[in-house]
Amino acid sequence: EPEVTQTPSHQVTQMGQEVILRCVPISNHLYFYWYRQILGQKVEFLVSFYNNEISEKSEIFDDQFSVERPDGSNFTLKIRSTKLEDSAMYFCASSEETGDRADTQYFGPGTRLTVL
Amino acid sequence: GENVEQHPSTLSVQEGDSAVIKCTYSDSASNYFPWYKQELGKRPQLIIDIRSNVGEKKDQRIAVTLNKTAKHFSLHITETQPEDSAVYFCAASSNDYKLSFGAGTTVTVRA
């Protein structure tokens, strides 16, 4: 069964550095998402992406965040200047289009980001 | 924005007993309610979902009920087994693009 994959599984970075988290969504899916989960807290929505543009973003997704689909398979989340509070598990998800709406979201295994 | 509350935060049940997790939501426009199971160190996996045009959905030992008037929905697991031990998250969405999650329930099934 096809699955969403994410790399790396764990990223350690220094505060102020840029990081790029990578995701490969399920191949026939058209909707892509990033969520994050700070340790011990709930999963929080960051951004959704469809047809090469952001369809919705949360207040967390400020100017230091950006997303890109650089080719036909990858979907990336860039954090320009990391802060200590960006330490979290970052989940990518994807869903296919059913009719005129997005269907079930399938999650990747996550990237644990640690900012020192 | 949508606020999803989930209770209890932890639940311990004897193998074979039932487990019930309850969630409430705030946005009356929400119309899609999935439940995810997350085992330690693994990805969240969808176990069941319900849309607002139905009040109940069942899949083998798992069922979800929805009360749109009261804005709450529940997950029921019957005949629990040790492999049901995991963290369960409820979520709600009004537009299919953004899921708002509850805080999670850690379920432990005692053998």
C-alpha cells in the first residue's frame, strides 16, 4: 500500500539556521499538508497546498515558513531562521481529490526537529 | 477558529471491555470528523471517519457517533485487545483542507 514518506526522520539544527523538511506524498494525491506536534501537545495544522499554491494556512505559518513542490514528487517545508520553539514533530500528509473536495488525509511518519 | 476538546486524556481498560472517547467541537460548520490512531513512534493512521450527513458509522469493533446539535462525537471500541493500546486523536474539519485535532487519549488495554 502506498505511503507518505518523510526525510529526515530527525533533524538537529542550531537556532537561526534554515532547515528544509522533505515529503513525498502518495503519487496520485493532489492535496498536501504540513502539521506539527510539539511534545505533549496536540497536532496543529500549519498549511495546505493544492494546484501549486497555498489553499489555507494557520497563524503559526508566518513569514519564516514556506512550502514548495519543486518537482512532481516532493513537497517541502522550509523554516528560514529556526527558533527554539520550532522544536516539534512535523508531519506531512496528502489526500486525493474526490469529486470537488479533498478526501482522507494520510500522514507520513514525521520529522523530529530539534533546535538547539 | 475551530476548537476540539477530547476526553479523557488517558483511559485504561481490561481486555475485552469497551472503550469510549468523547470529543466536542466549536465550529457549527464542521462537517467531517476523522479518528486517528497513533502507536508509539509511528504515524497517525485513520481508523474511521464520519461526515455530518450520518449519525453513526461502524467498522467491525469500532464505531463513531455524531450529534451535530450538541456538537459532539464519540469513538467506541468494543472487545478491546492489547493491540488497541495507542494514542487516539479526534479531529474536525469544515472544509476538508484543515484538520483541527483534539489533544489525544492514551488508551491502555490490560491483558
